[in-house]
Amino acid sequence: MRGAAVLGLVLAPAAPVTAASAGAPGAAPPGLSCDTGKHAAGDYTGYALCRNDGSSPRTFRVHLVCGWSPDVDGERVTLNPGRSGQSTAHCAGLGSGIGEIHVRP
């Protein structure tokens, strides 16, 4: 019984990033339209690819919730109107990978 409880704790955090956890509608900072996801490099590298739909420069960065490792932020990216850019971040390899991806100003 105890072994089953421990196994459940070990397996529970291994949830995939879904569209809902990768960024709910309206989650991007105002003036930006963004797509988020995991890089093909693996379950530990995530990105936010954003386009500035506004009329003034906008700044954003990706924020990864990394499970057992500390959360991390990507580089800040400033976009002029009509331009696109990407921010990436990498969770530590000791953790359980990316649990959620957010876009922050």
C-alpha cells in the first residue's frame, strides 16, 4: 500500500503541457498575440512567439513553471508595432520538465 502511494506521487507531476496550461485566451500582455509551446529540443525548453498588434513598442518574456525545479523566465523581448519575436527558457534537468507556460510583460 505504501509503495503504491509513493508511486502515485512520483507519477502525478508528469503532466503534459496542453493548450489550456500553455496560455489561456487573454493570457498575453495587451497588444500582443502569442503562441507558446515546447521546443523540439525536449520537454525542458519552452518558448513564447509573439507579434505586436499594437501601435507602440511592447515587451514580453516567457515564464516556465518547472515542476520540482525552480521556475524560470526567458529573456525580455521588445517588439515594435507589426514585428514578431521569440523568448525562450530552459527548466533544470533535475526537475520534472515544463508544467505550464505563461507570457509576462
